[in-house]
Amino acid sequence: MQSVLLNIQQSRSDLTKTEQTIADYILKNPHLVIKDSVQELASKIPTSPASVVRFSQKFCGDGGFSELKIRISAESGLETELYKELSPNDSFEELEKKLSFRINQSISKTSDTLNKSALDQAVKLLDNHENILVFGIGASALAAKDLQQKFLRIGKTVLVMEDVHLLSTTLLGHPSSTVLILISNSGETAEIISSASLAKEQGVPLIAVTQASQNTLNYLADVKLDTDDSTENVHLRSAATTSLIAQLYTVDLLYYRFFANSYDNNAKLISVHKNLS
């Protein structure tokens, strides 16, 4: 299950001022929140009971404040340091705990946000097109290469494009037989958006692997494979860690779903590949 406290912490920058005030109190006093009624909590923050209810629904849906208290209570045994980012005084064991906690959170959120029908739409597009082009920048390029090596093993032609100009040329060459996969955490990188726009102009189907937010790439995509939309390392973005994990997890799900659709045939191809390697 997702950590509601980590969700609140990671979403803080996107909240209203009133919601930030509520969030700060909850993060500092989770042990007190589980004992209070809506009215008691509102008076301590201070804010209105209605604001507390709306805040609770934002993170716990229809379960509201009661669900928020249950989920915070379930996390009461966790060390509060786990919710914080890197600290210069962290021991190796503390770093292990923090990283494991955040990775599990990212996978859980991606699993919850990923639309299963969208995954099937993506599989159908890959099955119906001869050429698969994949493009990502920075850490997202690692996810692109991971996708390539998986699908090549079952006979799909996958080209990882490492230059946006070469990608543009390729899109112009064989649009009818091509499907494009763009991988971007933010969904706003200039090269990614220009490639997405060109794909739309050429009628090339576009699959986006990006965070579940109102970003430009999601707007342009034909199929959206949403990943964890939480803000990674709000104060110190030391590396694209959990965002990359979310992308790799999504790539694996896409591959497994594609493989399962023609299991016997793909199993034979894997066997042949294994014997040749």
C-alpha cells in the first residue's frame, strides 16, 4: 500500500496555502492526528473542518478523514526519518531503508495510476506496426534501452534514437509502419515535445511513458502509460532514482503483457535467442 504521509510530503508544492498548512501539521504530528476528530484537528491547525475534509478526500478519496486516520495509524510504526530526503548524517543502513521505502512507494503508485486498458492499447499498436522507435533523454534513455533489449529478444524491430534530428528523419521516412514511444518523467522536455508534435503531423501513433499529470506529452500522446507523479527529491534532486524505477517497471509491464498475448510463439523466440547467446 502507498504511504499516505509520503504522498502528502511529495505533493506539498502543488497544494494550496491552506492545504500546505494542514499538510505541515499532519507531517509533524501524525501521532496526534489519529486521536483527533475533524473539529479537534481543525482547531489545532487552525483551519476549518471543511478544509480538513477536502484535504482528506484529496489523498484518501471517498474514505475521507476516517480513511486518512486509518492509513496514518497503519504507518505509525515507521520511522519519521524515512519520509525525509538525503541527510549528510545518514548511515548506510538508513540510506538502504530510505531508498527501499521510496522505491516501493513509486512502484505502488505507478501500479495504481497505470491504466490497464491503455496498456492493452499500447500492446496492440506494437503488435500492428513493424518498426518501434524509442526516445528518451538522460535517465529516461536507460529505460528506452531496456525496452529495446527486451523486445529484440522476441523479434520486434526496436530502434533507440539517441539524436533528435535522426529521430525526425526516421519519422519522415516510414510513418505508416512505425510507432513511436517517448519516455520522459516531466513530459515537458523540448526535444520530446518537438518529436511528439512531428509524430502527430506524420500520423505516427505515439505512446507516452510519463508521469500522471497534465503535461504536454500526455496531451499529444495517443496512448498514455502513466507513472508515479510524485515529486522526486523536492529539496535535493540528487538523481533520477524513483522516476527511473517507475519507468523501468512500466516497460516491464508492457513487455510482459505483449509477451503473454502470444506466449507460445514468444517463448520459442526466447529459446532460440538463448541458444544463440
